[in-house]
Amino acid sequence: MAQRARDLQLQTLTVEQADRVLTVRVVAPPYNFMTAQMHRDFDALTRAVDADESVGAVVVTGGIEKRYITHFDIADILDAAERSERSVSEQTLRNVARGVDVLSALPGGEHALEHSPLTGLLDLNRFSNLVLRIMRSPAVYIAAIGGPCGGGGLEMSVAFDVRLAADDDAVGFILPELLIGLTTTVGGQRLAQLIGPARAMEMLLEGRMYSGQEALEMGLIRHLVPPESLVREAQELGERYAQRKRNNIAVQKRIFNEDYLLPPAESLRREAAANVAGILSGPAPYALRSWVDMQQQKGTSDSVFLTDLEPWMQGSVVDLNEV
């Protein structure tokens, strides 16, 4: 039996669960820098969440006051650069990365790679794969940002489904990659989808700290909330969103994050097929019957989605994860 997500013992993350909401706190003192160990912890977490039917939403926040995920530990990047004996072309690295993906999937492969010169590529592949897992997950991921959110922390967070931030001077958003001769690792394309390529490029060119208000205005976060209620508001969202069917969440993410990149005829065909599959199976027939019954019982001349929407939003009409 797979380990429940709430039972994970991780070095940089603490985990607790209330009903169907998992709250994850990032604890990597003193600065909450992202590290290879944090990648391993998020990799284990996202794998466990995907296998755990009891989790409908994941709230990620900082476990150190006024900290979220500041950025990747620059000292770790320098160490990796200094251990490399020579320059390698981008194309060569792409080919090697594919091989690392194959090897890491073999029994004992990941352990062997951890103790080889390819350990750096293994970590980058792990980071890419965990971000893909978030974007494909049947659980809703919510970022509750109460401090600096930059570099790898921002790149991972743009893959989340919802981002909230505290209305606090401690909160800021920064992508300093171009300032130190680097480019984005996993989040550049997603960032461009969220705020537009021109604005995303400006963030990289500037390399400055953007305020929470600026992030709100550009669509990087959903809204600003009082610092003292940040986590609670994120958890309340999670409680509501966790009532949606996990399988449906995963399918809808695929439609938004991947299928839209296909030619229009194929993407529309896939979206329609997913809809019909839902109509014919799972909880949808029970929910549809509940809507018809409610409409008849209310005797209203208008749709119950207009006259009695709240119980549907709260997920109290039909338990979609139990049917």
C-alpha cells in the first residue's frame, strides 16, 4: 500500500492534513533557499499526493516567518559549475538528459546516478518532472506566498493552479537568472502563458523585486490577502476545490496545460471526448440527476445555478469523490 502523503517525513517540508486538504510548509532555515534536497522532498510529496485519493488540494506555504521559497541556493549552483570540467553544448545536454530520464526509471538507477557525475542532471530532471506532475495532478495546488518568491521557487509556483500572496512588504517576486548569466530552468514557458511573453521577458531583463501589488496587476497572483489570514484563506479555497472530482481535475489541467498546444482540430476533439466520457461515467450522471431533481423540487422558473448555486460551489449536493 502506498504511503499516505500526510505521513511523509521530509527534510525541508512539514505536512499536515485536515479533511481533504494537505498543508505543506517549507522549512529550510535560515533563508528558505531551494536546494537539491528540497527537489527530492517535493518529488516525494507530489508522487504521494497523486497516489493518495484522500487528498483533493495541497496548500504550500512558508514554515519560517515572512519566508516562502526565496530562490535557489546560489552556492549550490556555483558548486555544480566548478565541478564541471568543461563546457557542454545545449544539444548534448538535451541528449544526456533523455538518457538520465531512462536510467533513473530503472531499479537502482536513481541511486547510481546520485553518486555519479550526472547527479546535477538528475536533479534538474527531477525538478522538471515534479513540475510536470503538479501540472497534471488530480489534486489542486495552491501557493500561499508570505515572503520572497524568486528563482526556482517562483518557477515552481507558476505551475500551481492558484497563487495567493500576503499584502505585506516582505512579499516580493524576483527572477534574477539573467543577472547571473543563467536562464529559467522550468518555469519560463508557464510564466509567459500567465502574464504574456513581453512582460515575462521584462521581469527577466529587469531582475528586480516586483511587489505583491505589481504581481496582482500582471496576473501572477490571484489576489492579496491580510498576512494573518493568508494560510487560512488558502485552506478554505482548498476545502472547496477539494470537493471536485480528482480525475476531472487532472483532465481539465491537461486541457489547459497541454492539449491547447495541439492543432485546434485535435485539441477540440480531445476536449469534447473528455466531456462525453464524463457524462457517461463516474459521478456525472448522479450530479446531473441531482440538478434535475432540485430544479423540479424548487419549482423555479429559472436555473438552480442562478437561484441556488452555493451548495453546488461548496460540493454539498453530491460527493463527487465518493460516488
